[in-house]
Amino acid sequence: MKSKLLLPLFLGLALLFGGLGMNKAYADHISAIDFYADYIGTGPNDMKYRVTFVLYRICVGPNLQLGDRYGTTTVSIPSMSWSKNLDPVSVLHDDGKGNMVMEDTLDYLCPEFSKINSCRVMANTAYSGYTRRFYVDTVTVPYRSNDLTFSWTACCRLSAYTNIDGLASASFWVQCGINNIAKYDNSTPRYNSLPFTFSCVNQPTSLSNVPIDPNGDSLYTYKIDANTTDGNTFVTFLPGFTSALPTGIGGAYSVGPVSGKASFTATSPGRYVLAYRTRDYDRNTKELLGYASRDLTITVLPCTNLPPYIDSIPQGVTGVKKVDITGGEVVLLACPQAPLNFTVNSHSNNPDGRIYMYPASTLPPGMTIVPTVTGGTAYATVNWNPTAADIGTHIVSIIAVDSTCALGQEITLRNEFTFTVDVRPAFDAGPDLLGCRRPSVEA
């Protein structure tokens, strides 16, 4: 099947990316923000945190550099009327290829077009690229509370969106929080995937947020409306879009609470603002310990090529206690020192396509995903022998990419298989719970 996606359509969408004019304080091409906090203190009386936000910006126009500092970051304890402004600065980070960089370049383009994306060659506005920076500061708070709040705000979003009023919703406000009364050394969750995707109009697609928690707590992810100037002010939806259906009332929208995978159908081409929040809970008491948020932009193109087909459930599963597919989520209950194995299959929906599969997120230590490509089909084999150190919830996304690349089909078409491995302790007390036997008596 030949793509109906033409270069002029990309150029038309590129004009959308150009919206607002530049100003000296901030660029107007911020497309996404991740925000989280880590406990780095030394004990119950040392409430010290490292605060991180990750900024993504689409490359349009001459100002392609993010500054060393960006926006306003505040830590507060509302119940005690205490607050303090922070000063996060840009820091080196791994670009995913083993290079430590201050700012890296990302895209979802086919390899030949990736080499000349809009971040690398400014004139190529049809080949959308993104820059990314990490900003970090530390703070010691004076009290323990259940409403410790970290917030970040800045202007500006892109000016033109399909689902929201870009001018009325120009600013960002993102927050995360911690209950350090319940657990003094808790850190917030965060997301282990890129906060953007490309899809075709009126075609089912997905975005795997891949939430993770450094403390191994239970996670619950859900859709929120993006904030603008504070935590109680939200973006303004345009007619035809609602809070419940942010990608169009003629489509569908859902978020898997375990995996954080958003599934949707967008009804019009253009850019869409979406936002998510993930809460972490104590695995035993179920008490809320904290939360993190992300605000992002997806791009919907007027294309007709179909993304690859990929399995919705794992095949040939061995070494797990149970595979739960309730609500379309895939959760594998596993035990320490019990090797697990399964495969995921995919194939191209385009006659000349060639499928490549790879992890879309950082894998748990020791897990391997080995792809095998046979022309227009492929499969990936997952192997893992979790240890006691891996007790907790691990969310992983495998991506299948169709390499059908040509002028008019510069964006790689892709699909995702997201699964959760819940590694249980050697013994779970209580009724109606599946448990694992202690390693010393494991068969």
C-alpha cells in the first residue's frame, strides 16, 4: 500500500508548529514536560530532595537551544504555609547512546530523514525533531507532611492545537508530590518513555507512558486535564473535544491504570495536548505515598498507511504464576528466582514493509528482549530471571516499527506492546492472594 501522506501536508503541519513569535525570555516551542522528585536525605530527620524536570521542545524556527535555566520551580507545604523557590539548572545526561550531553536530539523519523531532521537542518521543518534537556536542583524541607508539593510553571506552549485553545492555554503548570509522613524516604514515580508520538488520523493508536517507581510501590495511572497557570486552572478544550475525549468526541480514549498505556483514535490531523498523573501506593497498607505528572503533545497526520500489527497478549508464556489480561492490560505475576519467557509477534500491514522490534523503555536489570526479523514479520523473545531485589512492579514496552520509508512517509509507523511484571515477595499473607514460595523450597 502506498502512502497518501504527501510532503505538502507535512509542510502544512510544519506551519502549525511555528505559531507564536519568539521572545527573549522563553521560546514558544515547548512540547512536553516530565517532573519528579527523589529523596536523597540520610534519615528520618533529613528531608532532602533532588528535584528534576525534563523539557522537550520541537525544533521550529531559529531559536533551537533551550537555556541553562527555564521556568519557575517551587516547593511548598500548603498545610503549613511554607514555600520556597528553587533554581534548577541544566545538567549532563545520557542520550541513550552512551554519550553524556547537555542537550540531545530525538525524532520518530526513518533513518535517512532523521539525519536531516529540523533540529539538525533548520530548513527541514517537515522532518520534525525535538531537543531535550534535564534540569536539577536540591532542597531540604523543614517539616514532614502529607502534602509536600513540587511545581513547575513556564510560558509558552505551541500556539496552535487541534484540541485546545492554544492562546487561552498558553502556559504550563506541572506538579508532583510526596507524603513523607507515611514514608520518610519516598520518591515520586516518573515515566520511562518519550512524551510524544505520531499517528494517522482516524486510526487506533497508543502511547505507552511506562510509569516506574524507584521504591517498588504500587502504581496507578490516569488521564488528567493539563494545567496552565496553577493547579486549579486547566486548558480550554475547543468544540468537538472534551476532558473525557481529548482526541475527539467521534473517537475513543482510555488509559490502562496498571501500565499507563493510553489508547485512542484522533479524529482530525494536527497537534493534541494530553496529560497524565501516576500515583504510588504502599503495597501493603495501600496508603497514598506520592504522585508525578506529565504534560505532552502528540502529532496526528493525514496519512492512511496502517501501523504494524502486534500481539495484544504474550505468546508461549512460561515461568509465571498467572497472566492477567483484565481490561486489555497484560500483567504477569512472577516470583523471585523463577525464570520467565514469552514471545511477541508483529507484522507489517504494507507489502514492502520490514518490521523492526526493540524495547521502548529501559529494561529491569537482567531482562533481555531479543528480536528476530524475517522480512515483513518479526518477533521478540523476552527472558528474565527476577531476583528478590526486583520485588515490585515493572512496566515494559516493546515497539514494532515499520521501515516503509520514502518521501511522503518520513515518519516511522509503529505499534506498542506494553506489559507489566509484578514480582511478588516469597510469601504473601492474607486470603485470595497468589503468592510465591520461598527460594529455599522452590521446586
